[in-house]
Amino acid sequence: MFHVERTLPRLMDKRIIGLLVLFFIFSGCGGSRQSVQIPDYLLVPNGKEVTGNKALTAFIFENNLKKIPIEQYLADKFKVDNFQEREYWVSIDKDKYKIMIYDYNEFEKYFGSANYSVINLEPDDVNVNEKRKFIAISMINSYNKDCLTDRSIFQNIAVKYLKNLKDEYYNQ
């Protein structure tokens, strides 16, 4: 008698297994997200909400872990006793502005550090007290208007001031 092998079901099994392997390979690689590097600074919308504003725009830059925390630097700069303070009033060309620093939890809530990648990697033991890799600052004027949004006439003034503040912090 003749022996007949069933080749069609084995061929179908191999095709199904091959397709499943390809599916898992492509779905595993497709889930990764791109992260943004911040060479100097970045203006990002959807930050904190304050009275009169839906969500503020934030000036985000990479933290320098070799330096003292930004709050301590600003407390020294503005001669404030409490370096836990997160809001400071500043005068620029006789106009008053409030700068607001985001703490680690606020940054994670509004922007998420997973969306950004660090350019200047530092060893883990550089500064034990500072765990955040990025600093975000929002700025409003005395009328509670967002100064960093693209629609603001104060954007150039605010960005220039915050860029100078960042450079002073880096070069302290």
C-alpha cells in the first residue's frame, strides 16, 4: 500500500507560526517612543494652571546635577530665606513678572521625563539630593497672562530673561 503524507496542514502550521513570530517582532519594536533632546531650552505647552489661564507654557532645560538645586540658587539670587519657595516675583524693565518652578512631581505630571532624553550624562553619585534631570519654569505677568505662549507679546522678554537665568545657573 501507498503511504500518503499530509503536507498541506504542516505547511499551514509553519506559515501561521512564521506570521506569529513576525507579528511579535514588529509589535515589540513598534511600541517604543521617541524622546526629545533639549540642547539649550524648549518651550512646551500644557503646564500648570493658574487663575485666568488654562495651562501655562513652560521653559524646559536640562538640569546640571553638579550644581546646587535650582531652588537654592534662586533663593540666594533673590535673597529669600526659604529655598523651598517655588514662586518669585521679578522686575524686568519696570514690569513685574512671576516665575514658577516645577518640582519633580509636577514635571512628571505635566511633561513626563520619559519624553525627554538627557544629553549630558552624569554619574549617579554627583548630587544625591537632586533627582530630576530637567527643570521647567513658567512665567506670567502681573495680569496673570502666560508670557511664554506663542501668542504673547512678552514671549521675547520672558525667553531672554529665562535663558539668561539658566546660563547664570550653569555658570555659577
